[in-house]
Amino acid sequence: MIDADEIRQLIQKLKDQGDISVNEADEIYSQENTKSFELKKVMEKWYEVVAEKIRKNLRGNFVFTIDLHKDLEFMEPAQDAIRKYGNFEDLWDFIQVDKRLYSLVPFKHLFVEAGESPLFKNVEIYYEMKNSRAGIYYYPFKTATGTCTISHFMKRFYSIPAFSGINAGVTSKKFFEIAAGIYDIPLDFYSFKNVREIRHCILAEFMKRKNIPCIVVTALYDNKSILFIEEENAIAVKRAMETSLEKLIENAIEKNIINKNMAEKFIMRRGQLENFPDEEFAEACMKYIDDRVKMKLKWKATQEEVEESNEWLKEVR
């Protein structure tokens, strides 16, 4: 256990050299609330210096000494600073990984199995990591194949900033669970309870049907969640994400699945809408999105063919 004198030395090191080692950060991070007046005062000083550096937009291993959730009075200046001035990577605190991608994760010891529920049968499991340590995105974890950071691991995937706002965490969790196949029940049973969630639920169902695995990462204090997918699925998912709810409703009207009056009630709904053809609407949405994706992929293939032809003509000339 690190003592007051050692922390004083690290405060000076932080001031003089601009950072400390990961091991030293671990020592400070492991400190809990203390009854020692001397230790408490020196810890307060440490986190004041850390907060000052964060406010100056500086980063380093010293960020790893902050816990976003711990109720420790001496840590409050640094907690306030990182929440106010920190970016998404500073504030990551929840990761969900589809079981189809879990085998790629080099630091499996950080995750726990989730998804099983007595309420549903034959559901898929997934894996999640809950974290309260600031800057965990850049923390160097030791693995069987060497040191690795979450940042380095995530570079192998295509990222889409998918959810934002005060309910980002709840919405993204529901999105992930649908996309990962957690619910073994019809789409209309759990999707259409709140109009704000409908579009995300439909997109998640599209990913589920297309067998597209994903990872969702959330920063609670930044009110954001990011969707990570394999690059081969990037065009399809991006095209699907660009599809607005308005377009889906217009398509359903054109297909005579709903009329304009029903569409208005659908948008204004606060709960289950009586006599609304949930299943037919969902199926129409799936086909509409699928057609848009196919059109985009066809266009891309044509562009690549044209580019290849142009290169060939240049060589011939």
C-alpha cells in the first residue's frame, strides 16, 4: 500500500516530468477512503494536480488514477474535471460484445457472460465489461500474446457514432440485445413501445437477420454510444443507419400497410397502438432497408468496375 510520502514524490514527479508510470497509477488508484488525515490531505493534493492537467487538456497515465463512479471526497476535483473536459475515450464505462466477436477479444478476463434470462428461451449469450476507471480505452492490459489496449483492438473494426443524448445508454443496450439475438420473441412484442426507439429497433432487427455481429461501447457521462462492426459489413450497416423513420413510414403508406391517419397516430404514440399492423410494418421496413443496401452495394461494385477499367485503359495507352 502506497504511503503519504510516496504520493508526495509522485506529485512532484507529475509536476516535473508530466506523467507517472502505469504501475504508479495503479498504486494510487487502489487507494480507498482513509481515516488518516495526512494521507487524505496528500491524496486531495494529488487529485487537484491531476484535475489541473485535465483542464489544460493534458493526458497521461495519471488519468488512470481516477474512478468515475467511486464516492471518494478527495477524488472529486479530478472526477469533475474529467467529466467536464474529458472526451469519449476518457469516459468509456460499458462494453457489450456479441459472442461471434468475443473470440477475437485479447483481454477476455475483463468480460463476464450475460444475456441468459429465465424469461426467454433459446436466447443468445453475449459478453459485457463494466468499467469505472477513467481512460480505460488506453490502458495497457497484459494478455497471453502481449500488452494490448482497447484502443488498439478496436482499430480492427469500423465505427459508427450511433446513439447520443441522455438515454443513449438505455437505447444502445436495447439495440445491441436485439441485434445480438438476445430475445427469442417476435419483433413486435418488444420493439414498438416508444416511437423514439422504433427506428433503432428496426435497424437492430435488420442486423440480426443479416447475421451482422457487433460491439457497442457506451460513455455514460458523455451521453454517447458507438457501434463497432467488421469492415466487410460497414456499407450495409451504414446504409441501414441512414434510413430515416420518415422514409420507413412513407414506404409503409405506399405499400398500403398503413394510411396517413394511422401513421400520425403511430408517431404520436406513447405505448402499444391498437390495431397497428406491427408485424407487417416491420417486414416492410426490413425489405425497404434491404433493397437500399443492395442498391448501394451494386453501385459500389459498378464504381469499382469502372475504376478498374480506367486503370486498364491507362496501361493499354
